[in-house]
Amino acid sequence: MDDADSERHRNGANKRPRLEDVAARVGVSTASVSLVLRGVSGPSERTRQRVLKAAAELGYQVDRTASLLASRRTRLLGVMVDVHSPYHAEVVDHLHSAAEEVGYDLVLSTLTRTRDEHTAVDTLLAFRSEALILLGPTSPADTLAALDRKAPVIVVGRRITDEQLDVVRSADDDGVGQIVDHLVGLGHRAITHVDGGRGVIATDRRRGYRAAMRRHGLETHISVLRGDNTEAAGERAARHLLDGAALPTAVVAFNDQCAIGVLAALSRAGVAVPGEVSVAGYDDDTLSRLSCFNLTTVSQNAEEQARHAVAAAVDRLDQGRTSPREVVLSPRLVVRGTVAEPARPA
């Protein structure tokens, strides 16, 4: 039996090591041990290494609940996420990593078909989230501003006007413009956009499509079909196109889920992609990268968005920043197998 095992045996097999036990093993004060374990400067490097070694040998773990209660802080960041969105799932994965690096954890509250934003946010506040990271919220800007007075709000993925809020987003109009530019460069003229509905994100992407078409002198080819962020919307839009007099040579969908719906409907109708119709999405979510879809899309850089969102929250909570901050990231076109030169004149 080694020294560490003997120590645990003397303390009793079921007795949880305490801060005092680590201090006694090293021969320093409990205050010094606490500073080391919290990563606070002060103790020498030699003391720090001895404390960490003793804590490991004794199997000491920080009682996070007790320390948070003592400080009256939870160090929890509340995240509102759409349970149906693969892109949101990817952002949450990166949010977890970014939060852990700075000593925070996440509380998740989901949007579903029967659970709205108000309910999701109330849950986050009930769990004493210190700040709220809202992925693609659709609530009015003044509602979000009122919420910011209860806890710092960081809006991810959506432009906010006329309110003083923290925002992390990509330039959606530019992203869709990049798709149109690429398609026009391949020779496409009849390019249809399946939009995402009435929200701000959909408005920006629709505006980007219209602006890019006008920039290339294709005003008469502008065609916008009503859609939303689901596969079903993409299928409905594709069926509408199939019922028309002539198919466009390219379709730009609001997001990857909508684009996958377009692909499914075209496939069932025997329309070759990209042989007869090119299809592009937006988000570069995990589904778009699967070989069965191999979807041309636009990356918003989920990891960078997550890091900026966590940094904004921590800056508000730990540094006392009160002025609003907007981070606008440059989207990036990702060309895959669903886009090619048109096989027929536009």
C-alpha cells in the first residue's frame, strides 16, 4: 500500500478529501490551496505544483456547488437552441468548449413545435443563468432589449437594429451573394431563391439574393418562393417548380435543411442534380457534408461564432462591460457536388 492509499485508508474509504487535507499534506494554509485550485496568482510555482500533486494523490475534487453558493454566482450561461436545427447543435458543441475554457458551463433550453421562445428563456432564468446566448431568436428587438435588463443577452446569427444589444452574426446578405456570384460565373441566369419566411435572417438572405441578381443585370430573372427553415418547405417549393412551365437552372435555398428538401423532391421526380438543376444551401451544417448530399453551401464558421458569443458574455459578467458590441463575421462559400455549369440555356 503506497502513501496515498494509506492516507485514504486512514481517512476512511468513503470519506471525501477536504481542502484541509490537501493543505495538511503540503504544509500550507487552506487559503493558499484555494488560490492554487482556483487558478489565482499568488502562490509560488513550487507551491502550486505541490498542491496539485497532493490534490491528485488524495483524489480531492473541488466542491463546485459549495463554492458557487458561497460566491452567490452560478457561472452558468443559458443557451436557447432550436432542437430541430443541425447547425444550432454544432454551435452548442463549440459553445461548451469555449465556456469550459473560461470556467463556465451551459444550461440548454430548447425550442420545439410546442415550446416557444418565452418559455425557453423563462427556463434559463429559472436555472439562474448569468447571461443568455440566444441562437437565431425571432422575438421583437424591444422584447430582447427588455430581457437584457434581467440578464446580459447575446444574440447569435441575427441582425438587431435600433436596440443596444450584443450581437454575433455572419453577413448573411454577402453569403447569399457569394452563391449567386458563383452560379452566374458558371453560366446560370434562371436562379430561384427559396426564402426562409418573415424573420430578420430570412430578410437579409433574401435581400442578398436580390442585390446580387441586380448586380449581374438579372432583374428579370429574380424569383422568390415562400419557404422556411425545414426540409418540408424545400420539398413544397420544389414541387411548385416542377409544376411550372420550365425549371430554373439553379435553386438557392434559405438553409441546408430547406436545400435538402429541394434535393429530395427533385430526386423523386427524376431531375438530376446538378445535371439539370444546381442546388445550394446555407449554414454548412453536419448534414450538408454527408456524401449522400455533398451540398454546396455557405459556412458561417460555427466555432468562431461560439467563441465570440462566450467572450461577449464573459466580458459583460466579469469585466463589467456595458456598451453593446456587434461582431459581424465574413461567411465563406463551400463548393461541393450539387452545383455545376447549366446543361441547357437559361
